[in-house]
Amino acid sequence: MKSIALSVSTVLLLTACATGPRPVQILEVCPVPPILELDAPERDWQAQMHDFLRGTLPTPPDYSLPSGPASGLTMK
């Protein structure tokens, strides 16, 4: 009796799973970025690196401090 009840419940569960709705397959499409138009002139990086390695930079680097010295005022 127990085996009949167990087999009937198993068959009912399996048929319930088999008759459920089918999953819908979704096709995912990755967005394509737009093609960038070059509106800036290209820089000659090889010549700039060659000048850097030779030690002849077009402008000397500015080693000055970004701000002036602190004022001498103090709170008492």
C-alpha cells in the first residue's frame, strides 16, 4: 500500500513538472558603441619621446611652487 501511494505521488509530481510552462529563451544583444570620429590632430609621440630621451625637451619643466609663501599672521 505504501509503495503504491509513493509511486502515485512520484508520478503526479513528475507529470506536474513535465506539463509546466516552457521557459522563454531571451536573446541578449550587447550594445555597440558608436564609431568615434577623430577631430583632434594626432601628435607625433615617437619624435616627442626621442627628444625626451635625448634630453632636449621643447620647454623646460616649471619647478616653481604652485602657491606663494604662507603669511606671517597668527591667531593669539
